[in-house]
Amino acid sequence: MKQIVIIGGGQAGAMAAAALRAQQFSGSITLISEEPELPYERPPLSKDMLLSPTPQLQDILPATFYEENRITLRSNKRVVAIDINHNSVVLADGEELAWDKLLLTTGAKARRLAQLDALGDKSHTLRTAADARRLRSVLNAGQQILIVGAGTIGLELAASATQRGCQVTVVEQAPIVMGRNAPPPVRDYLMNLHQQHQVRFCLDARIEHAALEQERVVLTLQSGEQLRGDAVIYGIGIEANDQLAVQAGLATANGIIVDDQCRTSVANIYAAGDVTLRRQNGQLVRLETWDNANQQALVAACAMLDKPLPAAVPMWFWTDQFDSNIQFVGAMHSDRWLMRGNTKGHSVIWFALQDGRLTGAITLNQGREIRHLRKLIQQGITLDEKQLLDPQVALKNLI
């Protein structure tokens, strides 16, 4: 094997290129990215890029890394086709690149809402550095901002907009916030946190009509209530960037279906990151996290080189909202959550136990404990509930 091509310059693509070199692959690596910037971290887009007085993109790898490790970075280039018969990819300018193995890390884009897109430059989504730059110019003190969607990105944007001095209203069609990935005690904490900062919520609310009136956004809810704002930002999920895979005949379902080795349905083509779906308990599951992109990048690199795969680790992700850092590890589905600490002090750990074993945990401003919690989940040992909930007992002593 002499040539590996990676399509997609996000977290999974950059980390896969690095992992290939770390696994001693000595052949050619070409990383193709549609964006003009060096591969950059996405999580800060909704926070530091909007709040810092001097915002700067955070590079995933140092600028010198690519040349030093003989990785050919093709920025501002778009792949228009994958030729699986001749093992090549075709760029928009007609150039063709051959590959022995191909990795797709094309990520995802914001799911569109036509009635909000019709508002033109008064409507925004957030997936890229360019999106963040546009938003920064909009989120000025005194502006009234309407946010549609109360998932992780919606709440992070609500916090950032409020911290920039905006008046914020969040519209969510579900009766709860962060319904996809947070259990009830965390949802309740976040609702209270935002309301303490004067964020208004319209839950269980659907938009019936969206219009512009004298350069102001007017959203009419099914209840008849009208919300007015200077701009609207929406985050209602994602659509996988799987068009290339669809055209090439790979198995897809709003994402590229891969196995536990990140292999697609076509030989010598792999995929990693937000664009992928994996079967778990008979269902196709997507993990849209920074950590999953890193983990799958390493798995894909090892699989392409026929090296032993890294051990699976419990899922981990985080969100920063106002002064609260909340980190999630393991499974989030449990009928019973136990709490260590108290929310008034903004220092808590929530635990999910099954038959005395830790299956999931959430930290509030205690991120240093995540590595211990991850080990406890992996070990699957029976824990003493009283010790687990005692703040005086160090978690590392329970491992």
C-alpha cells in the first residue's frame, strides 16, 4: 500500500492522518479539505470564537505538523466524485488522485429549515469558522436574538449571546431542553441556569410562520404568540455530508454505515467521525462528539494498516454554558440518577448505577474526575453507594 487519501479536513481527518504516521505508515498521505483554513477545533466555535476579545481558531495540529510528517494538505479543494473502479477521486478542477485506501471524514452540515432560510441574512446556523465570524458580528449588546432548538448547540449559543449582552429567547418544539443526551436532573439544572441569566424559553412550541417586518424577524408560533428579534439562529440537528458516498454506491442512511473497524460496504474505503453510523443493538447510531471523531480516527488508521485496534472506551462529551462545565461519560439512559454535591454550589457529580455498577456519570465543574469515572465504568465493579456519594471519599480510591 503506497497511497492513502483522506477526504475531509475536520477532527477525524486530521487525527487519522496523524494516527497513520504514529502507526508507522510510510507511504503517501493526502488530506483534502474544502475549507481554506488549517484543520481546526469545532467546539470553540460556539464559545471562545464568539466571546474572546481576540478570537482565533484553534488548530487541531500545529501548522508545521503536516510538512514535518509528509502529509500533503490540500486546502480549499472539493472532491466531486469517487471512482471505485479505478481507485481514484476527482476534484472540482478535474484533477484526479489515486488511492490504495480511502478514508471519508466529510462530517455533517446543519439540517436546514426552509422557512428560516427564507429570512436571508437574518437567519444563521453554526458549523464552520465562517459561520462563527458572521455570528460574532450579529451578537451585539442590546440585540434581541431568537434561537430555535434547545439542544447542546442551541443552549451554548444562548449562553454566549447572553454573555455578549443580547436578550435571548429559545424556541423548542419538545417539552424539555437537551432531550437527546441529558437526563432529567441535568436538564433541570440547565433550565434554571439559563433562566437565572434571563434567557426566556418557549418549550413545546412549533413555528407556524416566519417573516421579516421592517428588517425584524417575526416568528409566529402555533399558539398564536409572535416573537420578534433582530436575528434568528437555529440548530435542529445535522445532515451527514454523505453525497460522495451515495454517488459511489456505499451503504448509507443519512450517514455512511460502517462496522466496528470503520469499514464501509466497499472494500478499501473507510469512514470516521460525524458522517458515520454504526449498528448498536440492531439500530444505526451516530455519535456527534469530538471524542468519537478522535477514537474513530485511530480505529480507522489501525484498520487500514491491519494493526490491532485500540480498546473501546466509554463515550465522553462536554458542554460549556455560562460558568458551568458539564461533562458526560458512559451511558445516559437510566431511570435513577444519584447526586454527589449540590447544584447551589455548582459542583456536582451525577451517577447512573445498574446492579451496583457504574454505567454513566455527569460532572458539573469537576472535569478532573472524568478519567476516574471512565475507569470505574470500564471496570464494571460493584460499588458502595454510600462511598460513591460521599464527597470526602476520593473517586480514585474506589478504582
